[in-house]
Amino acid sequence: MKNGWKVMLAGVAVSSILFVASTVEAASYTVEKGDTLTKIAKAHNTTIQQLKQWNNLSNDQIYIQQKLIIASINKVTPTNKTTTTKDNVKENINVEKKTVIYVVAKGDNLTKIAKQYNTSVNELKQWNGLKSDAISVGQQLMIEQNAKLISQTNKPSNIGNVDGTKAVENVEPTIQFKETADEAIARKLASEKEITSSISAATASKYEKLLLVAEQALGIPYKYSGSTIEGFDCSGFVSYVYNSVGVNLTRKSSLMYFEEDTTKVKNPLPGDVVFFKNTIIPTISHMGIYIGNDEFIHAGTNGIAISNLNTKYWSERFVAFKRLNALQ
């Protein structure tokens, strides 16, 4: 996007056009039940195509708890102002505030990012509400930048365009995207201390019961965001089954269960959970319950079904076996 900015040059008394610089407001929106791209675009005065571009979406599919980047660009607004100059040159400096969304990449730290954007670590922490210097791959950071837009008066007429105006190029607001899903998953798994011990007798009893509950649900249809016997999605099915045997699980997405409530396990047991990536989005996007013999039960496209981990589709998307932190 390029804006032509004109400055009127005319002797001692000059009537110039000063511009209020365009601003970019970038924020993240968490998808709620009932949301669609159309609804979100309308609420934020943007378009579906822009939402898809800002979030690297290849289709219109979104899911509950998904974080979407919302950026709105305000148009440049002209205001008239009359200034009186002497024979010397005067400069009217207007500062453009621009917010850039930076996605943390492997090897990044706050010092490196601050240096890249000519700012300070303290400012980065202030803009993003960070209480420490810790950041993670895939994390989105807001970075405020200033760009000085200078309008000059009483310049010789042979500068700039033939009509006596000088064009000032505005900086295109950019949002940086990097594919870091696999790195973020690897970083998370590396941070976990793998469970090598077996389960307690109490957990073994819960596992036995929840596997029965899960198998009784076979054939129940798939329902987006469903968590009852009328229909399930993958995480809704897992939370329903575990809650049925006294394990209190709040309704979350597969990604949130992966990041917040589970730990990788070396030797999976029937009853542990299994996670997959790249089913609908390029990160953790599906989960099920391991039932042994390389099989798992889950809410798939055709409803509650049993699938084999060795099939091409699932083997290519397999991430890890994990166990709920609430179980020992």
C-alpha cells in the first residue's frame, strides 16, 4: 500500500496539508462457540479474505479457542493547517504509530528481537504484558514502531514533482508469519519430563471403566463442539469419557489439553490419550483415547469410531501419547 503525500510550496505564507498517519491496530481474538469467519469479519469491520490472509488460513474452517490475528487499518485523514515560514526551511514532523505482529522463531530471545526493531527489552515486555524474559516459539509479540513523516516548506521548486509537490512514501504495515507449529510442538514435548512409571491401582480402575464408556459411545455422530451423547467432537468426547469416571476435565480444545493438562508418557497404556497434528490446522488439532494394540477410539468425521495408528493418515499425523496430569 503506497500513499502519495503532497506538500504545497508557495512563498512566505503557505497553506499545507498535514496528514494524520494511518495506524495499524493488531490484536488476537479467541474463537467462541457459534463463531464463523463471516461473523468475526463483520464484528471487526474487515473481510473474510483479510482474516484468512492474516492467519494463513487455507479454508473457512475455524475451531473454538483458536487464536486469530485481527488487524484493522485506519485510512489516512487529511487536516488543513496554515503555517507561516521565513526564508529558511521548516519541517513539520508527524509520527506514524505502526504495530507489527512478530511471531517468535527458533533461536529468538527478547534482546535479539528488540535489537532487530530498534527498541528495548523493557518496551517489548510492556507492550505484551510480559513479567519475565521467557518467550516460546510460535508466540505472537506486538511491536510498536514510529515512522517520521516530514512535510517540508519553502524548498526550491525543482525538488520533487513538476507541479511543485513532493511525494512521501508511507510504510506498508506488515504482519510477519512463520511456520513454527512443528517447532512449537517439539519445544513443548522437550520441556516435559517423560512419565516412565506405571499407574496406580485407582487410576487403573478408572481406565478400565472409561474404556467401557468410550466403547459404548461407538456410532454416536460427530458434532462440532459437541460434548454430549447427542454428538461429540474429539476433545468433547475425551472430556465426556473422563468426567464419567470422576476425572474432572473442563471443556477445552485438543491443543489446550496438549499444552496445559497432559505429559508425554514413555509406555502408553489403554486409557492414555493420543494426539495428532495437521488434521484441520497445522498444529495439535485432534485427540483420542488409546485402547491398546495400536488402536485408539475417537470422534472422527463419521462419529465415534476405532482407528489404527499404523494407517498412513494417522501415522503421518501422530504426535505423542500423553497422560493427564490429574492421574498418577
